[in-house]
Amino acid sequence: MFDGYTVALIDDDPPVRLSLAQTLDLAGFQVQAHESAEDALAAIRPGFLGAVITDVRLPGMDGTQLLARLKAMDPAIPVILITAHGDVGMAVEAMRAGAYDFIEKPFAPERLVDVATRALERRALSAEVQALRAELQARSGIESTLIGRSPAMQLLRRQVQQLAGTAADVMILGETGTGKELVARCLHLHGPRKAKHFVAINCGGLPESLLESELFGHESGAFTNASKRRIGKIEHASGGTLMLDEIESMPMGFQVKLLRVLQERRVERLGSNDEIPVDVRVVAATKVDLKALSEQQKFRSDLYYRLNVAVLRLPPLRERREDIPLLFEHFSALAAARHEREPEPLSHAQSQALMAHDWPGNVRELRNAAERFVLGLDGGDLIAPPEAAPLTLTQQMDQIEKVLIERTLLQHKGRMITACEALGIGRKTLYDKIARHGISADDYRQGGAAAGGD
């Protein structure tokens, strides 16, 4: 059921310990049985992949003391207390101190299995989150920027490492939001040009009338309002890297001018007859197939072949779904640091929902989803598992029962005797239901009286 996970069971009564261990073993759990808290502590280490189930009353160190020691060692280890009827108040205090749950004697085997299952599910989730964070912290260089375990991302990182130290022009092909500029910056920062400028231009964001001046620069008086010399982007990027984003949107008439610059590595400012040599690496980024555009006469074929030296293809998220949890954890950590918040870990169902989504906006969309999650603005549409199964009749009745008990406790200010009378059930039955629904009777008391008293 939980491969690699263990239930540590502590009870000083040999027959009881054997019976509980057999119950858990038959349910598919790996069990380590101990007769004392001291014996269990000697076998449990930080990072223990499992849950602890312990009787409260033990010779020597008792269950609550063991809880405190375990929480100090590793707060992620779930601890479940087994209590006698008179220990419920103690158990409630222990839950406030960090216990995962408590089971009141006598209990059905199904109750023990249910609590153990939920505890291990939580431990598995916390272990997964810790592993993701450790993996992110261990990354360095290109791996800390181009994040992902998928074969496609491993290939991309190898290609970037191979190309970063060269002067070859590069074409990056990827859908919107896949991180084309991020890859271009990696090529720049991990190569010999990192001390010089990285200049990025969105070719679709500039009017054609300004494009030539922006890229080539101009001399004073070259045109109306040109009051002083301006150094163009290509000249400014000399020694470094020039990124031409959305190059498919560059006007056809200007493409031939860019082609000449790429071939000659010289640029003329508007209004000047002097050619200025430039040493620039060009990274062109596009979300479309430039070869197909050139065949349709919508992009110059000679420019396409000039740029088509080294091509990096960025996979969309839907083709590397195994990277989504790692990326989401990375973006959540960044957002949490920025907003000074601590994000809640994703449940298994939420992780599955993230991986099932197609992410048409790719990494950019995922980053925004992580930020909304940290801010509590997810809206339940994406983070919640899609098409959740309808509640069964038993689940619906449990919800109704919990609401009725909470309402009655509120009306009677947490007094158990009068609450039992109002509900028409015995105190033992009420305690069982309170424990099963995770209700804290003390929350409804005035004056904070100990649970179990009236």
C-alpha cells in the first residue's frame, strides 16, 4: 500500500501490541512494534518515512513526551495517540501540541487502519514536497534556471551547455510562454559574452518606422526630431548577445537589411556612410515554423537559412508533464518569498490536477497559477482536482452529523452532559463521534475547561 513507509507501533502490553501489529500487517502496512517509547526513539531518525502510533500511558517516557521528542526531531512525522476514556482531555492538548490524531479505546480495527492510512498519506505528501525543495536547492548553473527532469529538458540543457561557449547564432523555437528569453539569457550568461550586454528586442512590438533606428541607430539630424546621435541596439550589444524575439513579425523589407548585418557583421547608423564593425551573437526566437513561412513567401528564405545554424526546440508543458510539480514548487517558493507567505503543500489530488491540465500558456501560465495559489486566489478551478466524484450517502450523512454535533456543542457551550441529552446519545458515543469528525470540544467551551468535564 505504502512501499517504503513504516508504521512504528508502541504499546507496553504484549497481547495488545501483537493484536494491533497484526491488524496493521493484514491491512498491508509494514510495522515496527516497540514495547517502550525509548526503544522506538532509538529506531526513529529525522526523515523517518512513516507514522508513529503510540499508547499514551507507557512506563518511563509516556506518549505525550514521545510526541514532544518526535516533533522536535522532525515535525513532519505524524504521531497518533491511543488513549483510554479518561485521557481524552490529555489527547486534545496533545493534538494542539502537534499530534496528528488520537484513537480512544476501545476502537474497531477499521478505525486504526483508517487513521494510519491518512497519516501515511500526509507523510508521503510532506516527503514529496521536501524532496522537490531539496532537488531545487541542489541545482546550480543551467540546472537552476532550466528546471525539469523530463528527457526533453535534459536534452535542452545539454544543447545549451554545448552552444553557450560558441559564437554560433541560435534560433529558438517554442510556443508562447515556454521561456524562450530565459533560454537566450542562459546562452549569454553561461558563455564568454556574459560580461557584455544582453539586449532583447520584440520585433512585433515596434512600428516599422522605428525599427531601423532602434536596431541600427542614427546620427544627429538623420530625420526630423533626431536631435542627437543614438547608438542602435545591435551596436550596443556588440561583444554580447542580441535577442530578436518574434522575428516572424519583422517586416519583409527590413529582413534584407538584417540579413546584410548578419553576413557582414557591420552596421550603418541612419544618416551616416560609415560602417561600424560589430561582434554580436544573434539569438532569434519564434513561435512559428519559419521554413513553412518562407515557403509561403511570408518570410525571406535567405534570412531563414542564415539563422538556421543551431536550433533549440522548447517543449510545451503538455509534453513534459512530469516537470509540472517541480516547476510549481519552484514558482510557489519564489512567490512565497516575494509576498512573505508560507504556501500550503499541494495534495496528491491537486498535483494530479495540475499535471492533467494542458497549460496553453505554458510556463508563464503555471507561474501565474502558483502565485495565485500562494495568495489564496486559486478559485478552486485549477488547483482542485477536476470533476471530483460526488459524495456517497455515507459521506453526506457524516457531514450532516458533524454539523449537528458542532451546532449542539455551540448551543450548550461545550457542556458534554447537556449536549448528549440534546442529541439523545451517550457520552461514549459522543466522544467517539467527536474524535472521528476531528471536532475539538474545547473550542466551544467558555473559560477553556478541560475536555471531558462539565
